[in-house]
Amino acid sequence: MPLTDEALAEAGTQLADVLMQRELTIATAESCTGGWVAKVLTDRAGSSSYVLAGLVTYSNDAKRGLLGVTEPSLGEHGAVSEPVVREMVAGALAATGADVAVAISGVAGPGGGSDDKPVGTVWFAWGRSPADTEAVVEQFQGDRNQVRRQAVLYVLQGVRGFLEKP
């Protein structure tokens, strides 16, 4: 069963409610999702009270230049890796002043996969500071659109869970 726009909108609304209740702001640093997380979060009227910025850093040059991702992380681990998404969160927090940031970097397909990072591999991170950041990798199935939709839903739910922890 395909993941619907309504399911993404509901997840975005749930995260928005948590952000507003806690008076927090968010910034996104996206690669394979191309700004889709920011789009879902800003579909709601009044979203400027909790969304500060959405950065689409698709290229490694953009990751370095806009988010401060280091060449050693990119060179040793590749763009789709834990060190890179952690640095993307740190960079988004520093660049925007948001209370929380999320980062996504993955292989949406149909090409670009490898033995160690097949199509559907997506790394996520979310955090309030470099010391308070969680990162996780997931493997999604489906075509490019399906992988991207699943990644958007996963990050919206993941950051909400992170913020709701006691």
C-alpha cells in the first residue's frame, strides 16, 4: 500500500503540534528528500512560528559550504553515513539558530547504490546540539518516490519521538 500525502501531512501536523507546545523551532538539512520534509512542515498555516529554515544540500559541495560537513567525513565515509548526517545536524543548528535540526542523506535510486549502501539506504539524524544528537540508518524498499516518501515519514516520526522523550 503506497504511503499517501495524507499520512505525511498527519505526521507533519503531529510534529508541528509538539514543536508549538514546547515552543521550539526546527531546521531541516536534506539531501535525498530534496526539501520534502520542510515542505510538509510548512504546508500548515502558521508554520513560521516553528520552522526556521530548510536547507537542501544535495551536493557534497553544498554540504561542506552550507553545513560545514568536513572533507574527512565525506572522503572516509561518503555522504550517506552517520558522521555526515551528524555534521549536517550540527551545521544546520549553527547556521540557523534553531532549537532542533534534522538531517537526511540517502540513496533514493534508481541508481547510485553500492554493495554496502544499496538503493533505499537512508541515514537520519536529529538533535538539539552535537552532544544531543541521535543517528539511525534505515533500508527502504520501492522506487525512488516510495523511498523518499518513507524517509520523510520516518524523520517526521523520529524527531517527534526524540522531542517527546522525558
